[in-house]
Amino acid sequence: MGLKTFGLMGVDWEERVNLERLRRERLSRIKAALKKSEMGALLCFDMNNIRYITATHIGTWAMDKLVRFSLLPQDDEPIMWDFGSAARHHQIYCPWLGERSRAGISTLRGATHPGSGLADDVAKKIKLELEKRKLHNEPVGVDVIEMPVLFALQAQGIKVVDGQQLMHEVRKIKTQDEITLLNTATMMVDAAYDELYRFMKPGVKENECVGVVSKVLYDLGSEHVEGVNAISGERCSPHPHVYTDRVLRPGDPAFFDILHSYNGYRTCYYRTFAIGSASAAMNDAYKRCRDYMDAAISIVKPGITTADVVKLWPKAEEFGFANEEAAFALQYGHGVGLSIWEKPIFSRLVSLDHPEVIEEGMVFALETYWPASDGWSAARLEEEVVVTKDGCEVITRFPSEKLLVAGTHYFTTGGELPTTREAQSNLNNPGALERVKRKA
């Protein structure tokens, strides 16, 4: 294993995450990409893009408000307009911004009165900065935007173009410190799954499982538990993507997706269990799901494409769906970083016709799903990988090579609980690729 696992605090006797380097390298990457583009400036309202550029954060309560915004002009430093007193806080505690942290507010997703002029004020602020730099006649890339603000920018004579793709392209290759943060975030989920496995038994509710996972993560220092997708019993097929207060019963399948953020960097990490016992149909579904996962991981390296991966996965019609749109995100892959669905995307819906090349430094999650022959059980797995110069390294380490049965004295359907090292070595499994080819 090439990646290192560190503690969660900074120390003077060991280099862990170098936050100054993280800020510097992220900003230099987007500056370089902007310089090569047609855009004179980049205007961002998305919280994750703002964080990437300015290294500021005001809490997850603001993530869907589109209330704060940043401007990165060509050949210059970013300017940040922030919510109320947050701007003053940044002036004091974010020396890399200083006086370029300013008070400013958008329309609160239209909650403010249209006559207040806030949308026009945003547009005037942007135009003023562009004029100072003689960029007002250049296109301005925007990631996401409220319609009144878009109209106000256009009324000021500003040409608005798509800046979202530029941000995606920059963010798809991770820096050394981003990879360390992503690895640390998955380490925290490893611990959450261990506690969850010990907790589950007949009589436990899905929402109680969510609480157990959330406590472990917050105790370890999670910034935000974005979601714990807890699905059990007959709810597993079809997959509803939301937890309830359903009570676990003997023989139930139960799968979970744990999404949280450590210093901004996310996880997307599924595991499947059986409660009390596992039927033959459930065991078969799990093995099929695992084979598709192992086959995909076994070919990941720089130079292959997303199409190469999805060709190994079953068509939607093979597992009960009318088409790829109806089965979207069941056999799936996506980049992971400051958000959980970044480039590259792996799906038969888009990747066969529009393949993306896998590159060293990408971090992405691969997800597989298979419904059991009993008509209600199903298995769901997900592994996050870091692409290395000659392959990949799996950073989601909670054992998943065999179906684990919780709430019983038996550890697995096969006997011994595999060690982390055994599970890791089995993930890049050429034999799985051969089994998938035979099934196809």
C-alpha cells in the first residue's frame, strides 16, 4: 500500500496534510486553466468551487443558498463576497484573502424581495472589478447561478458562459494533500462500519443505524455527515436511496452508503450485510455484485477509459430495468473530492459514446448492484480508488470480499472474517474479470 494513514491532528514532527500547500496548489491549478481558456474571469456561487479557489467555508447550512460568490479574474487573485460577518472573519483569519474578503449577498434563492435590487448589486460589483482590469468585454464563466442574477449580469453587458466544465476539469486530478484528506475521510468510515457491524441485530431500526454511524464520524472529527443511506429487507429491490424507521429482521439484507466530509473532502462508500443469516439467493447476489466490482478494479490504470470499465458491467435489461436511464447509478462510478459526483463519470448511459480517459491522480468510487433471485433481496458495493502510475489503490478498507452476517456469533457466510490485508489483495483480482466474462 503506497498511501499513508495519519492521525487527525497536525504535529510538528511529521508532515501530514500541508494545508498551505493545499491552498496554493488548488489556486494555481485553476489560475492556469483559466489562463488557457476563453474566459476573462470565473464567477462561482457553488460552495465547493468557492472553497477550492478561496479556501473559505462558512458551514454546511449555506451549501444550497447560492448566497456567497467569488470572482477569479485573469492574472489576479480571487475576490470573495461573503455572508454578513463571515467576510470580516475571513479578513482576520484568512490572511491569504485579507481585504479581498468583502461583504456581499445574493438573493437567497429568491427569498429576498425582487425590488430590493440585490441581483443588480451583485452584477454591478462584478462589472466594477472587470472594468478595473479591462476584462469587461471578455466572457465570464459561471458555475451555477440564480436566474435574476444571470439576467442582471447580462443587463450590465457581461457575456456569461459555462464555467462549470472548467472547474470539473481542474478538480478531477487530485493533489497530494487532497488524496491524503480523501484517504483520511475513508478511514473514518472504516471505523463507522466496524461500529455499525457490531450494533446491527434483529430489532434495530434503520434510523438507529444512521445515528450510530453519525456519532462515530462526528466524534472522529467529521465536518459534515451528508447522508447515511440505510436500506434493508424488501426495500433493497428496488433501491429507494433513503432510510426509514424500518426494523431489521432475521434474514434481511441491509446495505448502507456513508457520505461525510473531512476538511471538505467527501466519501461515498457502500457496504452490504445480512442480518442473522443469509439465504442462498442473497449469497449468490453478493458474489455477482463482488465479481463485477473486482473485474472493474482489476483493469483500472492510467490510459484506459470509462468505457472500458462499463463494458464489464451488465446492461440494464439484464437485471430488470427497461433501459440505462431507468437503472442509472446502480452500475456506476464517479469522481470524489470536495463533492461526491465529480469527473470522471462511469455509466453505460454516457460512457460508451463519450468515454473519458483515466489519469494518474484521479480518485473515484465504483458502485455495483445485483438483485437476488428471490425478488426482494439485493447486494450493493462501492470501493473508492486512487489511480497510481501503474494501477490503482483501494482506500475503502472495511472487509467486503465475503458477505458479513451481523447479529450472530458467525462472522461471515464463509467462516473466518478476512483480514484487511487479505481483502485488499483480493480486490485487484484477475479471476473476477474472467468470471464476469463467462457470465457475459
